[in-house]
Amino acid sequence: MFNSVAARHTSHLLLIQRSALLRKASVIRFSSSSPTDTKDCSAFHAKTGKKWITAADCLDDHAQVFQSLPNVLGAYIGPNSLEAKLAESVMVAVNSKNNCPYCEGLHGELARMAGVVGYKDLQAAKTVDDCTAIMGDPAVGYARAFANHHRGGNSENENTKKELKTAYQKVVDTHGPEKAKSVEALCWFLAWGSLGGNTVNGVFFEGDRGSFPIIFAIYYAPLFGVIKGINTALAVMPPMPTIFFQGMGVTLTFAGGSWLTPVGLLGMSRKLVT
């Protein structure tokens, strides 16, 4: 009888310990996410930042970015092109929310080379108002509003939708409707790059597993390896003229487009059948 009681007591203690361990694991699992981020399972803020969790969300975003590629190119060359300072500030503002190390290295250095004095403050910005105040341009505030809305825990929040719509209208009022499209396209392009870089890092450095992230990492790892090398070279380069940024923009558009186009077409096909 004594052995039976002791066995039950031991079993009870083991259950308590197991419950405590599960609670601790749950805390660790979500400690890198803010309360609003965990409301939306499509993306969350990991150690490096926002990333894709499901293949469906990844395909949907690729389809959108694929359709935006003409306007991405137009943001760098042509009648609707943006000044290099503004284009790079938009990129950095989106990444101030998404927090991708590849994008921070690439567009942070390009912003420095373009003469953006407050690019480090912009990367560290926390709000739309912060971004707008740092650069004095509503396009930069819109970029942060876009990042707040896209794949965020509050993406369906009416206030966030209103904030995004209001911010975009300010871009239209300041730069005109066609250049506003260029700004929006750059936001989509940076969102693709930042979520992509973080998804790759999730596999290699954070232990993410599953067929989707592993296949994604295998496909995109060479691209982000090249970007890392480019970032190293840019870090020692001086300020450059406008033509350099036009060339970089065209190069990034075609290089990124060559990788994302097959996935974008797959995403568009998915939309047709769902």
C-alpha cells in the first residue's frame, strides 16, 4: 500500500513538473513577439524579424510583388523615378519594422551613400510619425505604415487600415499618383526581401523546420548569400552619383525578379484556382 501511494505521489509530481516545463516553453516560444503579433499566425517577429510562416501567405505576397515589378523598375528609372535619397529612405523605413539584417546592410549602406544623414535613426524608428519626422517626407511615413499593416498582427484592424490609406493619400498629394505607385512598389519589394531574408535565417539560425521553410531556404539561400557579399563591399564605398543608384536599382530589380518570378507565377496560378 505504501508503494502504491508513493507511486501515485511521484506520478503527481512528474505531471506538475511537465506542466511547468510546457508553460516555460510557451513563454520562450512567444517571447520574441509582441502581443499584437501573436494574434496573426501568418507572420511574427522572430529574433531577426518578421517572416513568412505559411506557404499560402508566401505565394500570395510573391504574386503581388511579381505584379509590382514594372513599378519597382520605374521607381529607379523613367518619368516616375524617385530621388535616390527618397527611394532608400522608403526601403529603410519598411525595414525599421521588418528588421531583416540583409536589408539593413544593403539599403542602410545605400542610404548612407545617397546622403541620407539620419538613416540609422530611421532604421531604429518605432512609429509612422518618427519616420515622417526624421526624413520630412510623407512617403517615408507611408512606408512604415505599410510595414505595420503587412503581415502584422493588426493587419485586419480598422485603425491600421485607415492609417495606411491616409498615409498613402499624403504621398499622392505630395508626389502625384504615379510616383505614389513607385513608392508602394518599393514597399512591396522590400517586404518580399525582408520576409524572405528572415525566413531563410529562421531555418539556418533559429531552428525552423518543416517542408515550406526548408524548401524556401534552399531556393533563396544563394540570392541572400550574394546580397551579404554585396553588403560587405558597399560598407567601404564612398557617396556615389545618381547614375550609380539607378544602376543598382535596375540590377536589384532584375536579380530579385529572376528569383521571385517563378514563385510569383505559382502564386498567381494559386489565386486562379482558389
